[in-house]
Amino acid sequence: MEKPNLTYIEQLAGDNSEFKTKMIAILKKELPEEIAVYKSQMQNNNWQEAAQSVHKLKHKVSILGLEKSYYLAETYEENLKNKVSTFQNEFEIVLEAMLNFVQTL
């Protein structure tokens, strides 16, 4: 399985450590909140809203360098739009890995 990393953020930030710090702070704040919203929507079978949450989360998947997982999120988002939860477990494993990574920063 891919491991989250800061490569993209470091490339984006270049020598600007302040920008890098701000990006990490945003991830640390928003990621847990967005995951909680997504999980609540799934619990309540709010398929369309969950698909929208996955759409938001997949950008963070990309920012954390998870290229293969981005495509998983893309497929999962489309499935949710059709009220199909195929790939839910795989996507949630990715979310957990991202959350664990961000909490260590």
C-alpha cells in the first residue's frame, strides 16, 4: 500500500517553509473534520453527500502523494453516486493511513 508523504507539498512550497507549515496546519485541521462528516453521511446512507465528501477528500489524497489511491477515490465517488458502496473498506483504509500520517506531523 502507498504511504502518505509530503513530496507534493514540499515541491509546491519550494524554499517557503511558512507556506509548507500553513499547508500542514490546514491538513491537520480539515482532514479529521472531513473524515468525520463523510463517516456520518455513510452511516445515514446519504449517498450523494458522501460522494461530495469523497470528492473533497480525494484532493487531500492527491496532496499527500497517494496517486493510486486517488484513482480508487475517484471510482468510489462514482459508485456512491449510484448508491453502491464498493471500495468503501479500501477507501477507509486510505483515510486511516492519511489521518495517522497527518497526526504525526
